[in-house]
Amino acid sequence: MNDGIALEYWETCDARHGGIIADINENSLCFRSLEDMQIGEELRITIFFSFGSGFDRFEVLARTKTKDLGCEEGWGVYEYELEFIGISESDLSKLKNFLRIRQRKRIYS
């Protein structure tokens, strides 16, 4: 399911990049990006989401697990599957809350 949820990611000491989440769960996520990365790279990820009239975010440390090259409206787009390898307790709580909100939206839409 593509909810168009934005994320920001970066490697240690490198420029920040953006992407769009294709799918997410408590252990991993799939996202699309224009950047080419290698399998096994570790990334710091910040995921931004809205709830009600506000915004929040959570951060995870993740590792690239798979990579596919696709094409979206004439652009070369990479799709990555990342496994979470580090998340704080407070961010894990935010992630679980985010997933519950998403599930409710799917049920009632």
C-alpha cells in the first residue's frame, strides 16, 4: 500500500536524501528513492507522519536488504527493503501508534 509517507535518510556524514514509503511494519520498510545504494548499507531514517491536526516523526537505524530498479513515469526509481536494526523505546512506541492509525484508516476507508 502506498500512502505517500515521506522519509529522510542519510549515511554517516553524508548528505540527506528523501524517499517515499511503499510499505512498513514493526521490523522493516520498503521505500522508493532516486538514489542508488548498495545492499548492506546502514542508514539513519526519519519518518514523518501526520495524526489529527499535528505532525510527528520517529527515527530508526536500518540496513538495506534488497534493491530493485523500477521505472515510474519515465524516471529510474530504486525500491529498497530495509530491516530495522536499531530503534529507541520511545520511537518504537511512536511506530506502533503510527501502524495502528494506518490500520484504522484502511478499515474505515
